[in-house]
Amino acid sequence: MSDTSGRTAGIIVTHGRLAEELVRTIEGILGKVEDFYSVCSEDYCDSVIVDKIKEIMKKYKKENIVLFVDYSGGSCFMNCARATEGIEGVKVISGVNLPVLLDFVTKKGVLNYKEMTDHLVKRGRDSINGAS
Amino acid sequence: MLVLIRIDDRLIHAQVVIGWYEECRPDRIILADDKVGDNEWEKKLYISAVPSDIKVSVLSLKETADRINQGVYNKERVILLVRGPEQAFRLYENGLEFDELNIGGMHYREGREKVIGELYISEDEKSVLRELVKKSVILEARALPGDEKVIMNSRIV
């Protein structure tokens, strides 16, 4: 396994197969992205999903992990909360969309963790606009 | 008044609070489970997933059966959730008799096999469901109100 110490990982956890498609779409724009994972809830039990998230998290320092979910308060959000229970400092960002992920992938090596997660939340909000 | 009794191993989640909202118009969701009630953290997590206009009660299986039978919720429209067949059967054994049970969410984990659609059921769970069938409970498989209602009674033999 490659040395992941110090690298920032993004884990997308969503309903259905959305996470997989988001990763595929991002890679269709930027090419292959390292340290970028999808966990799709599909037909799996919560315990299976939590184990999948934990398995990925084990490879990275906790302060270098960002979790993205599609829906705040949904089962994916709850499973991220379960996977990070007792672990301080891992950010779970809900309402994931393409602008957020594009910025994550392109800025994660430049901004520190706090700057980056703050930026991503703002980017997500700013990217939603009403048509005029 | 119980408007839905549902097996869903995700318990409270979007499919229940949003997907069933129009059909059920619930005043309250009861999460009936002996484990969740003892875990404050988990309890808060589930409660946080419910919009503020719907009340939530996290009760043990016995408390659930007792309180419903005492008529505590007679004036409310109630969705009752349990995580699996065992819990549904124990509600019944505790005196909460019901005619119909929605099998809404039983997801894949080791030991479970696909029975229909996205429902995965283990042999042990099937035998518990058969006990409910013996008590004349109709088992209807349906994740959402708009889905085709499939009666499962003959599919768990």
C-alpha cells in the first residue's frame, strides 16, 4: 500500500450510487484522482456502510479526512457520524455537489484543513443560485 | 392511531420522514427498540433526523406495546418503526396485536439473501416472519407508498 501519511482524503457517502457517479464525473473532468473514495449506500445495512467508511479512514490521519454526504440528517449522514464517533476534528460536509468536490480535489494540497473545509462549505452554498 | 407499522433496519431516515410523509401525515414517530433507548448518543442522532413538526418517541419494545395499548397515542397519527422481524414479533408478544406489517427496509448484510426487490432476509428472520404469518399478520413489502404492494406471506416459506 502506498504511503498515505500526510495526504488528505475525501470520502463521499451517498444514497444509491450517487457517490460513485460523482467520483466518475470528477475524474471525467480532472483525470484520475488519488485519495478520493465513494461509499454508496445501495442495498447495504448501516453496519456494512459504517465498516466501509472506517476501513478507508484507517489509511489516513484523522486530521486529513473530509467526509462528504448528500443529505444532512439522512442515513448516510448518520453513518458518517457513527464512523467518526469519538474522533475529534473530522469534518462531515453535507449537501455535496460538483463545485464542492472540484474545489476539494484542486485545493486540498494548498489550503490547510480548516481553511479548506471552511472554503468548501462556503463554496457549496455559493454554488446554488436561482435563475434570473 | 397507528398509520404504519414498519420494519426498517435504518429506522428513522429520509425514506420514512419524507417518503411516507404525504401518505401517513404523522404527528409522531415511535422508534421501538431496546438498544437505541439505552444509547443517548444514538437516540439524539435519530431524533435529529426528524423535522421539528413531528414528535419522536424512542421507547423499549415493551413500553411501546404498553403505551399504545393504554391509548396514549389514540389522538395522534403514529408511524411505528422496528429494526427487524424479531422486534416486530416481540411487540406482538408484548400484546401489541396488528393485522398488517410493512417490510420496508431490510438491507444486505452477511447471512441475508435477496428475497424480493431490495429486501434481504436471513433464514432466522424468515422463521420469525412465519410466526407472524401464523398469527394472521399480512406482510407487505413496499419501500415507499407509491411502490407496488407485494404480499410476502407466501414468499418466506
